[in-house]
Amino acid sequence: MKANEPDQPHPAPPGAQLRIDAGEPETHYCNLTRVTAGPEEIIVDLGMTVPQPQNPQQLRGKFSDRVVLNYYNAKRLAMALNATVARYEKRFGAIE
């Protein structure tokens, strides 16, 4: 590694314990998403659309947050979201 390159993250050793500080994460409402993918990562942009006061039929959208995931974490997220939606549909009915 060259002197001016940042340190690369190191994988946790086998059997390592992860402690997560739940703290107070920021909350953002999202009704607009965009997903793009590259060879090593998936980029998820999150945002919101709002009706325009002068023309309520016209929406304006703006992306405000971005999440970058490697494919392993993206698959874990997809599985968690699928399970969550399945539980919701079992309780409240199918989402069309």
C-alpha cells in the first residue's frame, strides 16, 4: 500500500462479536427510490416526491440519501425486506 492511500477495512476475525450502538438514527421518509448497480456494489438512492401547489397532478422528486451496499449485504437486505413484506401481507392481505 502506498503512503497516501487510506487504510482498507479489515474483515472481522472468526468468532468476533459485534456490538451495535442503536442510539438515535436519523429518520427520513421515502416514497421514491432508484437502484443502480456496478460490478462490486449496489447503490440505492432514496427520496421523496411532492405535488406541486400550482399543479397537484405534477409531482416533483428529489433524492436526499444514498446507501451503497456490497452484494452480500444487498442480498441480506433483500431477504429481510421480503420476509417483512410477506409478514405484512399475511396479516393485512396482498399488496397490489
